[in-house]
Amino acid sequence: MPLRKAGRITTGGLILLVLIALPFTPHPVRAASIPAATPSPAALATAESGAASDPILAANDDATALNPEEDEGADDEELESSDDVEGGLSEQAPAEKEKKVEKKGKKEKYEEKKVAQKAQKAIEKAEKERQKVEERLTKALEKRARALEKALTAVQGTPAETVIRRLVDITEAELDGLLALLTAESGRAPNTASPESASPTERPESAQGTAPASDTSATPSAGTTDDGQAIEAALKTLDDDLLDGILTQTILLTYAERTAKAQAKALEEIAHLYERWGKKAAAIRALKARVALDPTDRDAYRDLGHLLQVGEADQVAIHLYVNGTPVSDEVPPLIKAGRTLVPIRTIAAALDISVDWNPVSRTVTLKNGERTVRLTIGHPTAEIDDQTVSLDVPPEIIQGRTLVPVRFVAEALGASVDWVPEGRLVAVIRP
């Protein structure tokens, strides 16, 4: 039949339909009946290695948990680092203290060295002064001996011969009386400012006179007006050279045991006496001896400048004195724009200044142990210990000599300068 043909179902298809139509009911299973899975050690190792190999887990996990040995090492390093810091702090204080002690020790050594150098300079200065005194006395003896020989020949057989012979071995007390008599005779009060002249008993034994008191008739210091006039007349017969050689040198020799200031005071008196007698050359020499004995006496330079103006014809020259000693050079000092320029080497030795010349930069460097002064030829500035200062007149070279402004150089190196316009005299004085 057609219908039957169309609806014929095979046996396999029927079975399939039946299975589809039946409901699905799962078989009940109890969870407790399933045993818990216990991973083996190998599985655990595999899991751990797998987790460690996972880059995401490795990035998120704590590194110290993965490697405890490294963590312990890091802790040790941190402890060591902390110990180092604490140790550095603890050692820093002793190190700084040691540096301070070392610095203090160096400073003390430097100060000791300076004191020793200063003491050595004082010793050297005293020795130089002693040598100067010896040289001055030796020259005085030689000069007086020559003057006596000439004078005694010139006045032989006259009243002046007796006076001159008595000056040879005159004592201090007798010379005190002679000068008092002469100054009183010339209208000046005798000099009593020096304590040494008060009494022979107040002076050292080596300086005391030994002449008997009864022998006053033979001494040139007998205190009568007639004696004073006779002695003055006898001395006036001598020319300036002989007067300086006999009376001035006798003062230096007889008063050698007195202080320099006391000797200078006596020379001041005798210089004024010579001037009143018209013996200006002898007066100038006496004042030169006076400034040599007491270089710090500014009045002595003033008096000397006055006599130089009166007694010397050459008023163009500049008279330069350094610590009481006249100094000169082939190239004389000159005045330029109101400032005196002098050859530097002329005053360097007298002031104990070292001089260094740089021909390339044309710079002269001056040192005295305390300061350094640099001057450049033609430059209107100079340096004092690296500090730049202005100059009124720059240094210059004349006939191969370096001339510098004397006041600037002297004052920069601790000296002072006096200018006596009357005699065109420059006095450089260093204490």
C-alpha cells in the first residue's frame, strides 16, 4: 500500500526512537565512596617545579621564599653594611681628632720656628751692632792718632800744645768738665741730661775716672773763666779736620762705655759748639757721627740737613741716609713729580731686603721675611702681598740701575722716611 510504503520504519530506526523517548536518569553515586587522591612526592615535585617555571608565578612570588639561602646572605650583607656604617661613624671622631692634633702640632712647630728665627735675627743684629761699635772705635783711634800727630807738629811750643796733649788720656770726669766749660763759655748751659755725667760713682767701674782731685791745674777742664777762654782759643787754632780728629774722636773714645743716646747727646753739644766757632765742616762730621749712633733721632737729621744746606756748595745732590749711614751709588737719587726715586740695591742691603729681578717681565721683587713687594718698570701699580696698590711715580731704569719710589718701598716693608728739604736729605729709618 502506498501509505504503508511511505511510513515503513526499519527496525534500527525504531530502536533509536525508543531510546530518545526514554528519560535520562543518572545513577546515584556517593562522594564518600570515592577515595581522596593523595599526590605522590614525585607529583609534588613536579607541581613545584611547574609553578617555579611559570613566569607569571615567578614574577608574583616573593623571591626570598623561593631562595632562602639568598635571603640569609642578603641579611648578612645588610648586617655587615650596617656594621660598616656604625664603625665608620665610630672611627670618624678619632680620625678627625687625630687630624686636629696633627694640625695643631704643625702650627706649634711653625710658631717655634718663627720664634727661633726671630731670636737668631736678634742675635745676628746684636753681633752686627757689636762689630759696628768695634769698627767705629778702631776708626776713631786711627783718626785721632793721625790728627794728633799733625796737630802737635802745628802747635808745638804754643799754649795749644798743652791742651791737645791732655786730650790724649783724658778721663770721663775731665771730659765732662771740659765740655761743660766750653758750652758755658760759648753761652750755652752745660748738658746735664745724661745721668752718666752726674757722678763718676754712678757709672760702671770701667768708665770711672782715676785722676786725683788735686791735679786740676793740669787738666783742660779746670773750671775758671780764664781756663775756658784759653782752652777755647787753643782749640780754635785747629782746622776742621784736626778739630774733628782730636776732640770729636776723643768724645767717641772716652764715652765708649756710655749709651748710644748719651754719646749722641755729647756730639750734639759739640756740633753746636763747632758751628758757633765757624767750624761748619767739623760740625757736619759731628752730626754724622750723631745719627750713626742714634739713627732714630729725627732732630739729628734736621740739624744735619740745616748744616748741609749752609756748609755744602752742591745743593743739587740728594743726601740719602739709611739707619744713620750715608749711602751712595753711581746713579744718584732723583726727584720726579714730587717723589724721590733711589737705586733699590743702594738701600736693600742696609734694610736687610732681598732683591729678585725678572728681566722678562721687568719686575723687581722685594722681601724682608714679613712682606713681599713687587714693582714692574713703567707700571703705575705695585703689589704688596698680592694686593694691588697705586703708585704716584712708577719705577724706572737709569744707566742700568732700577730706581724705585723710596717712601713707598720703605713704608711697605716696615720702615719710615723723613725728608729734610733744607739740606735735601732723605732719612730711611727701620726700627
